[in-house]
Amino acid sequence: MSLNTTPSGERVHIALFGMTNAGKSSIINALTNQEISIVSDVKGTTTDPVYKAIEILPIGPCMIIDTAGLDDESELGESRKKKTIEVLSKTDVALVVVDATVGVTENDRSIIDQIKEKKIPTICIFNKADKKSIEKEELAEIEKTIGTTVVSVSALNKNGIDELKQKIISVIPDNEDKFKLVGDLISPGDLVVLVTPIDKAAPKGRLILPQQQTIRDIIESDAIAIVTKEHELRETLENLKKKPKLVITDSQVFLKASADTPKDIMLTSFSILQARYKGDLMELVKGAKAVESLEDGDYVLISEGCTHHRQCDDIGTVKIPRWVRQMTGKQINFEYSSGNSFTDDVKKYKLIIHCGGCMLNRAAMLSRIGNAVKYEIPIVNYGVLIGYVQGILERALEPFPMAKAIYDGDFN
């Protein structure tokens, strides 16, 4: 994908942390070789986290996140620091920028400890080497003391920036083979039929992101993608000379796709593929069964990773609440969150229902799931839930034996 088309959820999220005026914005400009961030001697120039989709050669498409200084003492300082810490939930690589003329502060140590606790790859950057150079022996001692990789740079004259890029490349998690959407389920030459409804909620002139990504993955696997609408699925399958390996459907037409797909052809949904690709499918399957334990007055959170214009029959605010109420017969209190916000009070809810997370990176989705699991709150995503309430989840999990075993109760 090109710079202009790579979605934010597929970019490496590189977040910069550090004291005010340590030079975070200057580092961003040096890394990108562009004047992207405002640089000023005035403390607190960066207030809220700033997200910039860019390409850093030779790293590739990235999402750079510039955060407020950890020592912000302004009236809004605590709020800004809280938002800075929240960025950790979506960080693939953390860069802690230290002013070499000051050294590692308690605030720096605190953020490094929090990053290490979350097991995020970290590089500590000693900036302003043009004012205070640090010998290799001293850098090695600092590495031992703080327990993370250290590099000395000068954002001003760009000394050490190439070394920094190479260190970033060396710590980027390599999930390319492990977390394919569908490529590991198919072989070269296989036919895969994609069921893509075109309704009022469909974006004008294009397919939604999970559908685009799935087509791309099929093509890269040297398999054949056939795209059809739900009302043409039966005719499409009848006209194929070769039996498809898999049918992948939009979750909202799960029932029709299941009825029209012969039992000897595997069936799943785009959202279930996203559950595995971005999250933890087995944990989300566990969460589906919690629907039946809901009682009158329970609170359920429906969370989406993006913001979009709501339709009259919106999936998150209309259809899913309706299906849950119909299945349980209970009066449930539904609350909603979208975009970067999730929830500050996970323990309030008896169930969390999350979208597929196509606009979130894997780190952000896993953080949300992990936060729910920590407090023993069941969490499920749209596709898994829809399959469950419509009675076809067992079939939709056939491509994923371990997740199906959890659904069947063969192991916890």
C-alpha cells in the first residue's frame, strides 16, 4: 500500500515520551527529514498527543505520536499527562527522549518503568549531543541502569539519526506471518468468495476497509477472490466450476450467507477474521457466551474504534442492542464509546461488545481486551456476537479449531 492509502491500523505506531523541551518534536523532524512538528524554546508547545501518518525511510508507513511533556506543570498538566500515558495502549515502539544536558530524570524513569511493564519495545534517546556528547562506555552504563537500549543523537545536526532508524527497525515486532487475515487458511489457486452487501451504510464508491484488506491478502497468497452481494451468493456458487475453499461474509448478512452456502464449504465473517488478526479470537469467543448471563439493569458497553456517521439502522447503536434484547429478554442499559476513547471504568459493565477494530492497531485492540480480562469482564466483537445470537457461530469457527474447541467447551 502507498503512503496515502495505508490505513492507520496497519502503520507502525511510534510514540515519543519525555520532559518538556527534551526535543521530541525536533527528533520527529529529524527522523522524517521534514518540518512536521512545531519546535519552540517555549515549554509545553505540544499539549495533547498529536498523530501524524508519515513514511520514514527505510522503516515504511508509520504513525508518529508526539506527546506532552511529562513535567507539564500547567493548569491542565495532569490531564495532559493522563492522555500521554493513554498513548501507551496503542504504542508499537516507544522512544523516550532525554535531554543529554540534564540526564535521566525521575519522570523519565517512571515512564520507562511503565513502558517496560507493558512489554513495549523501547529506545531511550539522549538528544542534544551537540551540546553534551556521551561516550560509548557511559551509554553502556546507562543502558544497564535503566534496562533499555540507549542511543545518542543531535536532532539539530542529525548526527546519530541513521543509527536511531536502524535501532527502531531492529525492535519493531515482526508479526507479518503470524497475523495474516486469511492467507494462512488458503493455498495458491484456492477460490475465496466474499459477500459484500452494498446498502445505505456502505461507503460511496468503495468497499469497507476489512473487505479491502481481505482481498489484498487473498491476492498476495496467490489465491482467487470472487466478490458478490448477498442476494447473488447462491447463483455465484452454483456457477462456479470449482468448489470454493472459503466463503467470507459481512456479519450483518450472516444468516442469509449461511443458508445459501453448502455445509461442505467453510464459512466465516470479515469481523471474525479481524478478531484473530487484531485481537484475541479465543478470548472474544469466551465473551460471547456471557450474553446469556445478562440480567435486567446490567450495563453493556458497545465500543467502536472509529467515528462515523450513524445510519437509521446503525449496527452498533440499533441492531446489536436489538439482537441482545431479543435473545435475553432483559432490559439492558447500553452505553457507547467511539474513536480513541474506550472507558475509564471497565468494572462497571457486565459485557463489552467491540467492533472489529480495523481502524485500531493490534496493540490498541489487545490493550482493550487485556483491560477487560484484567477485571474479569467478558468482551466480544461484533462478528463473534452476531454469529452467536444468530446460532451460527459454531459453523463460523470451523476454520479456527482452537477457538471452536473453546466454543464447544472442550477446554477453557
